[in-house]
Amino acid sequence: MSHGQSSDSARPSRPPQELLMSFLVNTPVEKMTGPYARRWWALLVLCLSLLITVMANTSLIVAAPDMTTDLGLSSSDLQWVVDSYTVPYAALMLVLGAIGDKYSRRGALVLGLLIFAGGSVMGSLVDETSLVIVARAIMGVGAAVVMPATLSLVVATFPRSERAKAITAWAATSGVAVAVGPLVSGWLLEDHAWGSTFLINVPFAVLAVFGALALVPPSKAEGMGRIDYVGGLLSIVTVGSLIYAAIEGPHSGWGVGPVTAAVIASVGLVAFIAWELRHPHPMLNVRMFALRPFTGSMLAVMFFFFGMFAVIYYATQFLQFVLGYGALDTGVRLLPLGGAVFLGSAVTGVLAPKLGVRVMAVTGLTVGTAGMFLLTQIDKGSTYGDFLVPLMMLGLALGLAISPATDTIMGSFPESELGVGGGVNDTALELGGALGIAVLGSLLGTAYRDELTDLVGNRLPAEAMETAKDSVGAGLAVAQRVAQDPSVEPQQAQTAVDAVHQAFAHGVAQTSLIGGIIMAAGTLIVLAVLPGRRGFARKSAEPGAGTAVSEAATVREHTGSPR
């Protein structure tokens, strides 16, 4: 036996628990004497976790036609397949962020990823509408744990001098996911059923779990008191009811359900504010909303995603139903949006420390608003090129505006409330997106129905006409049935298709006009609320900290939140 072999055989084997402990990162970030050495690898894991939760929302838009055909979904069914993810996602983030702060931010991330993966597996296996909705809701709960945990861990893991860069990467990931989701979904749908768009989440979630354990250091709030569960419950009721009313009211009419939800949301909001003002350790320090940097940044996030999600919602439908692109081709044509996000993020990384949050947020919103107004020129003869520039403008705007605003929001919270800060930021993002799809999606449907009625009149049977008015997909299905009728001339069938295309293009143009007006108003509001750099107290930040840190320090100073 050789000397090398003797040494190997003499070396004691390491017990499994020791191997496991060497794999895990065990030192809490709060107890590290210097910056965590593998923090950029940790950021990669956190961005991957964020990517799959955002993609779960946007990938379904491309998969919707296949799901509608396979499951026989009505317009209302499809709305709730999409929004059953959104409601728990937005309503639970604040509370679950606080729980992560108290017990373990990394533990919350891992648990959320496992819940998300479980819901994805269920969604890939079921074939009933109600069960798909349940699966999406489970995924939404998992995402509500994951998303604030990713942002709080980014802030906790990076030193203040690098925090703005890390948050820029985080914000860019959320924007890129908007474009990548349809691409991945389209690629899968080329050869697989719609269930594959759920199942693809699982390997990435598992990879993120192992990455979190191996690369992301543990973190939790030091000296955090009891969680304000009453305030948390009131926030869940308020946000959940508001989103339900916003979705169901415009879509199905303001009947008993949506009106009741709106009343509950109003009462819940008043009760939440009153409770939080009196509570010694509130879930959310509502006095922060009196501070212009914090509130202006929140509004910037909300207004921007109001427009972004709505445009993605109807642009993908136009590309698929009017221009006839397949799912993969549609996803590929959204990629320039993701490239523009990277460009905007690079620019904001250079300019934000020099110009401040107000300039970057207002500039981004202005560019995004202009992009939406360009979509008012869409008509039946429009091509992909007519969407390319507006989509790139929206991507550039996201890169410019969101990371400085997010940096300011997160910088407004003490270290003990980073999960709450992440929940607040992400609630604004998700609430804006949900309202955008609900409000502008409803306006799109109304404009489409009215225009189709004017164009077709009584030339279709009443029942077929009602079906055609439900959605552009339903309208094309009716036109296809008309074409298969031997008693109908081919020219008449083509006329029906042209009418559906023209009605939907009209709807896109009209909706973009209203959306542009709302975003323009939002831009003016943000301009008025966010103070300029001279409006902030002259408080020194650490070297290289970036403008958002010093600006956010003023927010903490006025709200009594020490850092």
C-alpha cells in the first residue's frame, strides 16, 4: 500500500451532521465583524428567488389561451386564475415580513420557497378550475413570504456603502422577470401543456433553497418585541378587501360583493390607522406616511407598476390574438423590455447618487407615461414595431425609477423592521399591478365590447354576439365557427375577424389614453410629494452610501426610528 493510500485510510470520516453544518452558513450577519465575504453570491440566490415569484404572475398571461381552451374558462374564471395569486400575495406580505424579522429572515425565505414549490406541483397536476385557483393561491402565500424576505436579506447582508447597488440589482430582477416570464412560458408551451408553466418553478425553487442555506447568512431583528398581530390582521383584511373590490367591481359590476369589500376595506383602513397610532410597537409606523420622501417613493412604485402590468397584460394579447404570434414568439418579442430595464438600472446606478431620488423617480415616470401615450396610436394595422418602442420606454423607466425609490423606502426602516419594509415596498408594487390590470383591463373590455357592437351590429346571432363580446379570444373563436358554417361566404368570416381585431385595437388605444392620463397625474403627484435634495436635511451618509441613504436618514429621524 502506498504512503498516500495509508494517509487516506487513516483519515477519520466526517459524520453526516458535521458535513451538513459545513455546508450551511451559520454565522448570523448581525454578528459578523465585517462585510460578508460571499454577499454577491447571496444576492444571486435572492434575485433567483425573486425572479420565480414575479415570473409566476407574468408567465400565466401567455399560458392563458391554452388554459382557457383546455379548462373551458369563462372570462371571470380566467380573471380569478390570475388574481388568486395576487390577493394573498399582496395582503400577507406585511405580516409575513414582520414574522420573518422576528424569527428568521432566511428561514422565512426557505419556507416560502417550499410553499411556492408545493403550490406549483399542485397546479401542474390538477385539471379543474377551482383546484387551479387553489394552487395559485398557495403559490401566492409562498410568494408573500419570499418577496419581503429577499429584500430584507439584501439590506441586512450588504454594508451601507454597497446597498444601493444591491437594491438596483434586486429591482432590475423584478423588471426583467416581467419580460422573462412570457418567454419561458412560451418556450414550454411549444411542446408541452400549460401545466409545465407551473412545474418549471419547482427546480428553480429547490435550487434557491439549497443556495439560501449554503450562501445566504441567517438574519433576524435584534431585540424585537411582540408582533402586533391585531394590526397585522387589520392590514390583511384591508388590503385583501381592497384588491378583491378592485378586481371584481370593474370586471363583474359593482354588486353586493364588491361594494361590501370596498366598505370593509375603508373601515379596515381607518381601524388599522387608529390601532397603529395607539400601539406602543405597531406593525407599521403609519406616521412615516407624513414624511414626503417615504410617501413619494411609495407612490412612485405604485403608479409605475399600475401602468407596467396593464401594458404587459394587453400587449401580449394583441401580439397573440391580433398579430397571430405563438406563445414563444410573443415571449421573444417582450425581451427588449428586459434589456431596457438593465440599461435603465445601469444609468440610475451612476446618476441617482448625484441627482437624488426625486429626479430619478420623476424622470422614470415621465418616460413610462410617454411610452403609454405612444400606444394610443395602435390600430388594426399596427405591427410589432409599434409596440417595440413603448415597451422599451417602459423598461428603461422601470430601471431608472424603481431602485432609487425602493432604496429610499427600505432606508426608512430600522434594522429590526427590514421585513416590514420589504412587505411595504412589495405591497405597493403588487397593489399597483393589481389595480392596473383590474382598472385598465376593465376599461379595455368595455371599449372592446362597445366598438365590436358598433362594427357588427345585428349581423351575428344574439348568443354568438354575447360570446364574442366576452374577450378578444372569444371573439376570434366565434369568427372561426362562422367560417366553418357552409352557408356563410368566406368574405363574411374574414369581416368578422377584422371586426374583432379592430375592436381590440380600439380598446388598446382608448385604454392607453386613460392609463397615460392616470400615470401623468401620478407623475405630477410624485413630483409634488417628493422633496428635492435641498428639501432634505443635510445629514452626512457614510462614504459612498448614495443619496437615498442620507435622504432616508431624515425620514427615520422624524419618525423616531433609530438605525
